[in-house]
Amino acid sequence: MSKKLTKRSEDYSKWYNELVVKADLAESSAVRGCMVIKPYGFAIWEKMQAQLDKMFKETGHENAYFPLFVPKSLFEAEEKNAEGFAKECAVVTHYRLQNDPDKEGKLRVDPEAKLEEELVVRPTSEAIIWNTYKGWIQSYRDLPLLINQWANVVRWEMRTRLFLRTAEFLWQEGHTAHATREEALKEAELMQSVYADFAENYMAMPVIKGTKSESERFAGADETYTIEALMQDGKALQAGTSHFLGQNFANAFDVKFTTREGKQEYVWATSWGVSTRLIGGLIMTHSDDFGLVLPPKLAPIQVVIVPIYKGEEQLEKITDKIKPMIESLKQEGISIKFDDRDTLRPGAKFAEYELKGVPIRIAIGNRDIENNTLEIARRDTLEKETISGEDVVFKVKTLLEQIQSNLLDKAKSYRDNYLTEVKDFEEFKEVIGNKGGFVLAHWDGTEETENKIKEITKATIRCIPNNGKIEEGICVYSGKPSKRKVLFAKAY
Amino acid sequence: MSKKLTKRSEDYSKWYNELVVKADLAESSAVRGCMVIKPYGFAIWEKMQAQLDKMFKETGHENAYFPLFVPKSLFEAEEKNAEGFAKECAVVTHYRLQNDPDKEGKLRVDPEAKLEEELVVRPTSEAIIWNTYKGWIQSYRDLPLLINQWANVVRWEMRTRLFLRTAEFLWQEGHTAHATREEALKEAELMQSVYADFAENYMAMPVIKGTKSESERFAGADETYTIEALMQDGKALQAGTSHFLGQNFANAFDVKFTTREGKQEYVWATSWGVSTRLIGGLIMTHSDDFGLVLPPKLAPIQVVIVPIYKGEEQLEKITDKIKPMIESLKQEGISIKFDDRDTLRPGAKFAEYELKGVPIRIAIGNRDIENNTLEIARRDTLEKETISGEDVVFKVKTLLEQIQSNLLDKAKSYRDNYLTEVKDFEEFKEVIGNKGGFVLAHWDGTEETENKIKEITKATIRCIPNNGKIEEGICVYSGKPSKRKVLFAKAY
């Protein structure tokens, strides 16, 4: 496969698919809709996990692990949730294979080993977790229960795309239990802001916080808080959701607690999750026609050093010069790769690290040794400059910060340019159809209008923004009264 | 449930089951054979993971992620491996549920949504991974490939026990590819020593390194390296295995590479894994009739501080006194819990932390404030002493080291006492039947003898020790010639 990418302007979707594969992030597997996350892609996920896990723990959560399987009878207990996921469930029906009597050396499912009750491979874990919480919660003293799980889940999607929508994906799912409605609401909102903080300050991906319309809510939730990001092709990406589940699961699994006053009450719940889908968002927020662009805080390799040399002797000189610099940079917690492979020419290495989005590239040749200089290039702007060897630590540290904030600024200004307030439906259609991006428009609050708009424009309500103004207006589609503008977009 | 544990001498197995539940480590779930790992148990697993992951990366490995499911046709490609796991495979046959027309509000498997090819939930990932490696390996330049995966796997075991044997468990599985037989063998041995290092220096669990007899080998391996530990009831626990897979999977999945000389050759393979079973081993190596005993290096809470007070005013005084100490201890990287709950009396707290195996307990009361003293108690020996407040950091650091090494020494001396060399089969039966533990005995090397011994005594060959003497001898059972003693035991 050629290293050259399709241009974004030619075919954004093709560009994305090629980039994911060529930058060694992930690839399709032999299992329909399931991906293999390759080491470089997984290293990004590890960085994300480490930071999110820290943020969850700082907000009082602990990790635990619940079974992969959900017995069908538990799965169906919360009816809305079950209905929402029933159509995409992988189901285990048997627990044994045997030699196929008709085919030498082949196996078949042993018909004698049929399960009495089928097991659903978890598409989400509310059911199995709330069935467990029933045993853990008796009194107000057992609350709140603040638990997170890192896990794989399976949703049998018909149309899949690497990272964005796969049959199996990795995620974290928080599941908390509270004594009061207010506390649960506060928790759901808190986790929305933790996600927004992570998206903006680590992924350098600006997001709009809001709540979902009823039809876009998580199945089984009373309210879904979301963070919505805008991709370079003008489509929105739902990047993380946090659900206020009311007492729905407590009801379904009969989880009550004794209050301080000795009364029996149902427990209040939240759940919240982000997944490997974030990697898709990261790619589509920053990358360009040369390849991946990674924010320094999530880059597995922050700095790559490429020696430009002819023969062993020159390489040795360069290595001697560069070693103490590498040490000083490592001591600052910077992750560095020194690429002295002799099987690839410097130009090919430059292209490889551009493709892989390494934030800073340092090149050092024979003349640099004489002059005590280095060439330093930043991936985001592709600018190069020659610096003195003494300045390297300071320069690298400064540049990493600059790249991180530049990426956020760039993404913010793009997002702001593609957030259009419209007055009527003609303008709505025009913007969604041509310019793309987010559209802020008055909506009458009915599912009917929401569906009509979707039918005509393919745009959905991404969220009702948290900080939206309350104002009198009329719905762009129906002309009926509306109290505030909501955010529409075509979405992934 | 009473907090009091069954004594080990009364019923070791009951003691274990009670301890796991009462110390809040894990519990059975609604899914047959699957466990819920509770936050305290999971925190131990996180500590294990962090250390192992560090050791894997230091030895050049990277993490990646492969699909949960293995299509049946891939699963059966390596016949020995498939045969070994076929009897315990959970199989996904359908991808959708639908409303049950006969039962209002219930779901059933949609008969229209039958998969063309069944999917096995991975019991281990050689098949799916080697099918993927086929695309990654063309030339010697692509080798070695050193990859690890942290994942859940499912083996449909009929008799399950929390941590030790569950239908779903968490583990890591390394899968490496090499250009030569020698390099692959070296890798398999290296990972055996990494596991042994982790077991001894972090878990404080001494292990014997060796290789498995042919009948005890991993299905599909040419050699299995193992580490074997001895539990307090005289039974052995296989704590980690590392397999030299020869070219078996390369053959099955047709994975060849071009050598430096331009020839086509099959790739050599290893795989290696440890699982949440290690937590079972940790428990059964150190714990006592009062509860869990944790080595400091893996304890989620290393020091608990319990204030002894009457009324708010006394608590405030103690808190003021203790706060700077907590800060100094935290700065040393020590994990601390200050338990000032007013819902539990100090005695109950003491019992709780004994049950949970917290290595050091500090108690501080009103009189201690006056005298500038603290009471410090160690969990391993249950010894208490009163120390001066100034000495706390030094004392805690020293004690943590002492506890860690004392636990290893104790476990080693137990293991050495229960490692018996026997000369004939009478003695063999006597030791296995009464004393228990490891038995070193000559064996003629045949599977027939191995099976007979197992039939009569329930002891299996745990390993052929790495450092075993080569000497002329006669098999304890058959009287045939033998070249070295091997290690027998009853095992988990």
C-alpha cells in the first residue's frame, strides 16, 4: 500500500480510513465489524485511559469488574433499556464445541450443550450491575456508591467504521448509586464536565455541553448529558455521555435503601461512558493530508530524533552528542524515540513520523555537530527552525505546550466558524446542506418536528446546550413557539 | 453474615471462600461461574497489572487489542489447541433479540438472526492473533514482534471457585513472533523469569520454575514453562505459564517470513499469561484466621490510621496532630487511609482492617497526643508497639520493607518444609496423603506412569524443575530408570 494519503478535500471518509490503517492505529479483523487495535493506536488509548482513570479517582470513584455476560432474564428487566439494545445483541446459546462427525478435523457446536438461559454479551452493564448492587445497598450508609469499570462491550452494528462504530469496542462505564435525586443529577453533570475537561485540555478537542432530546436519550435514562465535538468535515461526533437514570434501574431490580429516617426508598442512579471512539474524534479533529496530528499530552512519542549521517563514524559522533540531550529530555518526563535505523533514509523517516503525528521532530547532521545546532520541526504547523544545542530542553518543553494550545485554538476557531445561528428553515437547509457544521435553531420541542427535520436534512438534534439563552422564538420548521435554540448537525 | 472466619484448620476451602467474600474482594454473580471483582479486590489487581505492565514494557513488549470473538473456522485451524479448548467454549450463534410473541414484555433470540459462522468467545487468543500476524509479518525486519494484551477470556469450567477457577477471568496474554527457534525459546524462558520475579518480589510468593510434562502442556505448545507455588493447605498452584509454541501456529495460519538470505521460513512463536488467579494465590500464601494478609507492595491501603476519641473536640485535636504526618507519609509514596468514621467503634475498625489485610495500623488517642506517641501494629505478626510521633515516617518505611521480606521468608520456609524428596512409592503416598506439599521423586518419563500415579494419589507432575540435578535413579512407581527427579503435588 502506498504511503500517500487520499486528500481530505477529495474524499474525507477515504482519507480517514486510510489514515487509521497507514498510521498503524487499527485495522479490520477477521471478525465482522471488530477491529484490531495495533500497538501505536493502543498506546494512545493507554494515555487516554491513564488520564481519565486519574480524573475518575480524583472525583471519588473506584474501579471494579462485572461479568461480560448478562442472563437474558436480567437483561430484559429494565424494559426501555432492553428494547433499546435488543436489536444489536450478540447472544451466547451454547457452551461447548465437539468434533464434527461429518467433517474430519472440524468442530461444530455440541447440540447437547445448549444453555438453559441464553447469555447476552454486554452491550452496556446497567442490568448486571444493578442486579449486583441489590446485594450491596441496604442503608443510606452504603451510599453513594461510585464505581467505574474498564471493559469491552459488544453492539452488533450493521455499518461499522474503525474506532467510530465497531461491533466490539473498549470503554469505561461509570455506574453510581445515590440517596437523592439531586445528588444523582449532580453526579451526572459532574461527569459531563470531567469529560469536557478531558476533551478540551488533553485531546485539544473543543466540545459543546448539553442535554439530549428525549428521542436521542440513552435507553433507560431520564436525562442524557452529552459532549458534542465538530469534525473537519462538518459532521458532529457525540464524544461522551453521562446519564441520569432516575430510579428506573432501582425499580427494575428492586434496589431500595433505608433512609436516615428509617424509610425504604428506591435508589437513584447515573451511568456514564467514553470509548475508543474518542480516538476517532482525536484523528478527525487535528489531522491533515500528511497524516495524523497528535496533541502532545496524548502522543505516545512526543519527540523523535532522526540522525542524518553517512557511515558508522558519523552516526557515532551524532549519538554521542545527542545522548545527554535525550537524558535531559527524559528527565523532564518527555517521551522520546531516537530512530537510528539504517534500513530507512531520513526522508522516509520524516514522512513516517509525519504520518504518525509525532508532535516534534529533531534532525541532527554532521554540520549540526560542528555548529552545535539542531533542526527542530513541529508537526502541527510543519514549521522548522535551527536552534542551538543548549536550548533544546527549554525549546522542546515550550514547543510541546505551544502545540497543545495551538491545536485547541485551531479546533476552537474552526468550530466557531462552523457554528451558525439560523432564522428560518431555508437557511437551515442551506447551511446543513452546503456549509455544514453545527446549526443553532429554534425548535418547538416535539419529536414530530425533530423527525421531519431529520428526514429532510439528515441533521439531528445534537444537544440542548447547557448555557443556552432562554428567549422567545419560533421553531424553524413548524413556526410554533420555542423557548430556546438547540444544536443541530449531521452526525457520526 | 458474621465477620468471624472459619478457621483454616477446620476447613481450608470454606475459610478461603468466606475470606474472599468478607474481605470484599469478590463475589459470585448471577452468571454461572462468573465473578464480580469488588473495588477492594480490583485495587489489588490494578497494583499487579501496573507492576507487570511495567516489567513487560521494560523487556520490550507493547500492548495491543484483538477481538473478543474467534470465528469457528479460525479457532479450529490449530487442531491441538482447538481440541484442548473445544469442551469449554462459550459460543455466540445469534446477533439479535426480539420481542417474544408468547410472553408480553419478554425477549427471545431472533431465529432470523442466526450467524452464518458461529463465534467462539476467546478462551485464549493464539488463533485470532496469528491470523492477524499473517498480515504483519513479511520479512525478518518485521521480527521480533513482541505484543501483550490485557483482556477477559472465557472458559466454561464446570467447577468454579472465586479467583482460582472462573468461567470468565481477566488476564494478560503475551504473543510473540521470532525469526529463530533459539530466540523464541529465550523469550519463553525470559517471561518465565519475569513471572517468577514478580511472584517472589512483589507477591512475596516463592515459586519453583520448571517445564511441564507433555500431558500437562498447553494445547498447541511444544514446551510449557511454569512457575509453581505452594498454598498453605499443601496444594500447589500453577501461577503463570509461558509457552514455546514452535512453528505450530505459523503452520496453521501460514505465517512465513523472508530471511536475510531471501529464503521463506515459518515464524517461531511464544505465548505467556498470568491471570486474576494470582489473587487467589496471594490470599492462600499469606492470609491467616483473622483474614487477609497483604504484602505491602500490592496492598491498596498500606497504612490505616484509626483515631481513638470521644466527641468532636478530641477528634479535632487528633486530626490536627495527624495531618502533617499523613502528608509526610504520602510524600514518600505510601498509601494511607485515615478512618474517622463515627459509625464504627475502634475495635470494629481494627477487626475490619485485619480482615482486609492492611499491612500497618496506627492508632492514636488522647493520651498519645499528650505523650506525642502512636501505637503502631503490623498485620503479619500482629505485634504492636508504641513509638514517638517523630519516628513515624522512618518507622513506617522500615516496617513496610520488613513486612514484605518477612512474608517472603515465612512463605519460603513453609515451602521448603513442605518439599519432600522421596525414595519409593510408599513414602510418596504417605507424604502426598498425610503431610502434603511438593514431592520430589524419580519418574520414568512415561505418560502411563504419570496417569497411574495421578489415579492412585491425585498428585500430578507440577513441573520438571529448571535447576534439577541430572542423576541416575529409578522411577518411584515403575522401577524403570530415571534421569532426574520431578515435582509432584496435588494442585488447584
